[in-house]
Amino acid sequence: MSSQPASSTTCQNGREHAFIPEIIAGVVWKPLQLFHDHRGWLCELFRHDECPAELHPRMAYVSMTKAGIARGPHEHVDQTDYFCFVGPSNFKVYLWDNRPDSPTFGAFQAEIVGADRPAALIVPPGVVHAYKNIGTESGWVFNCPNRLYRGEGKRQPVDEIRHEDDPDSPFRLD
């Protein structure tokens, strides 16, 4: 776990809270194994038998993020994200527990994953998250969330609270 300075925020309940470096309850980090042979490699991103039913994916997508670029921070009200970082670059992932009822409310965690450390990451609702490509080449991130983007037929509001455009946001990337 990377050590980061505490940051202060006013949370949903209006209380001021300092985020501290800590492992966040409900967040799951799972090392991913690459199986190599003469053709290249294969990596199991998701297994139905290794994930609780409420987290089973409803959709899947891949995004490409250019070197030096960040996505987030944002959080979801209902959605759980199931990210997979396998490369070809490395990403610094940032997590802030913004759930007032969580035993780790106010915790902050940062990890480096990707080509050098393949990992799956389960991020529950209310955990603010972001990632930045810290490598020198574009990298891929796979996500298999347990909710459909904009619901059935893309007719519902997006389940996101975006913090990246707020100049007063306490959720800052280094």
C-alpha cells in the first residue's frame, strides 16, 4: 500500500473528515495470474465460481488510457465495479472510502497494478476511485460492473458522482 498524506473532505452528512491511508472494507484486490506458453499468455479475468452472485457482471467493457492520463475520481451510488488491470502499462489506482456507515470511512488507499502486477479490483458503491496510467505507453483496463450503464436500453440516469471537475474536491491524484 502506498503511503499518502491525509486529505480533508466534507462528506454527504456534512461532517468534515480527514482521509487516512488504510485498507478499505469491502474493496477486494485479487492477484491475476498469467499463464504463458509459446503463443503468448492467457489470464482469467472473471470466474463465476469466485465471485458472489450480487457482483456478477451485467456488462463488460475495455478502455484504453494514454500514458500520463487519469480517469476519475468518481463514485457510484449502486454499482460495483470489477476492474482488471493486466497491461501493457501500469496504473496507479486511488481509493477513498466515502461511505459514512463503513468501518473504514475516511480511509485512503493507493496501489500500483498492471503489467508488472496484474490484478482484479472490486470497488463497492460509495468508494471514490480513480486511476492514472503511470507507464510510458497506452494501457487497457477491463471492467465488468454489476449494473448496466444507464440501465436497460440506456434509458436511466448514469450512476456516477463525478469529482474530477470539482476544483474543491478533496479527492486528488498526485
